[in-house]
Amino acid sequence: MKTIKIKTNTQTEMVDITAEVQAVIGEAKFKNGLCMLYVPHTTAGITINESADPSVRRDILLVLNQVVPWKADYRHMEDNSPAHIKSSLMGASALVAVENGKMVLGTWQGIFFCEFDGPRTRKLHIKLIVDPA
């Protein structure tokens, strides 16, 4: 397993990590199998979505902030309940097929680390699972 660090700059943001994940696959000379991505944080997540148009990220964050507002009658003592909820909505893991050393992503897809309680330095665990065939 490889762990990479991701530095975020704002309270809520989506960081395109596609190139970093592909670099790990390349360094490992990994050819075929699965790439499991896991975020070990309760206020961050991961998703695969469009990477060609940055306004898609903005729109996703806009709607998440409308659905889960920063101010509400939350009970959590650390004052970051919205970040926990957004993390649960996005999820803590993603699985991507790898063929011939490249991730099998759609033409416009990218992998995004989703920060909901930043800015921080975060971790992403990457596990490569070899195809036995």
C-alpha cells in the first residue's frame, strides 16, 4: 500500500488527484487489476466525476453546501458536523480498474479528493490489487 499526502487550501474543495494516482500505478509498474483508493478521514471523501470542466466541481460543492448548510442546529461539539455529513455522502473509497498500466476512466472522468473541513494536510491510501488472470 502506498500513502500520498494531499494539501488542501480552503474549507471545502475538490482536488483533482488523477495524475498522482496514475503516477503511483506507473512507479509500481502495475499492469492489470484494481486500484483501491481510501480516505482515512471522517471529514473528507473521494469521488470520480468530470475533470474537463472545473465548473462541475464548483456546482457539486454549491449543491452540497445547499443540502448540508454550515449553520444549523447541529449537536457535534467540534462545529464541523456539515463536513462529516458531506464526507458520508461522497464516501471514503473508490475502486478503479487498471489495464495495461492505465486507469480505466471515461474520457472526461477524473478522481477527486473532497475536502470538507480544511485547509489541512490529508492522506490517501492507494492499494493495488493484481488481476490473477
